[in-house]
Amino acid sequence: MHELAIAQELSGIVLDTAVKEKLTIVSRVNVIFGKMIQVVPEIFEFAFRVSVKDSVAAKAELSIEIVPVRIKCRACGNESEIKDNSFICSSCGSRDVDLVQGREIYIKSIEGE
């Protein structure tokens, strides 16, 4: 259950930002996860709620966006989203690809007053 560790880390960032920006309430937190992180949104949200309990972010709306895995082919330069965990270029069939997107974990934005 790596969601707990991720929630603790991200909630720490949210609360530190709230202090830095002098927010009295955090109303919304927008989080981005790459598909390869394999976060279960419901488990992450539960862990996040536990992590921010009794804080300025306790009632924040949590928005979770899962972004797909994208690769770029070194052979032909084609960039595509992978399907069925197949890291093969959809254009030329090469396996010589770079991961472009899919391993992200970040807070896109924090809203509050």
C-alpha cells in the first residue's frame, strides 16, 4: 500500500505550502499520477484524508488525474500512448523507446484562501 507513503509526502507539501502562502483554508488539491505509479485513487484519497485530518486542508476537495503512459521511439521519432503494457513503437515496431510520460507524481495546484 504505497498510497499511504505518497499521501503523507504530498499532504506535507500541501500543508507546508499553506503555511508559506498564509492560507487559512485549503479548498482544493489537484494531483497528477502517471499510470505506471499504479495508485488506487480511493486508497490514496483515504490516506490523504487521514494525513490532513484536523488541518487547514481537512475539507479540501481532492482531484486525482491519472495520465497515460507515453513513449517516444528512438528509431523513427514517433510518440504514442502505449496499450496493453507493450513498449513497442506503434509506427515502426521498434523496441528502442524512451518513456515520455507515465511515472509522474506531483501536485498540479493547491487552491485556498
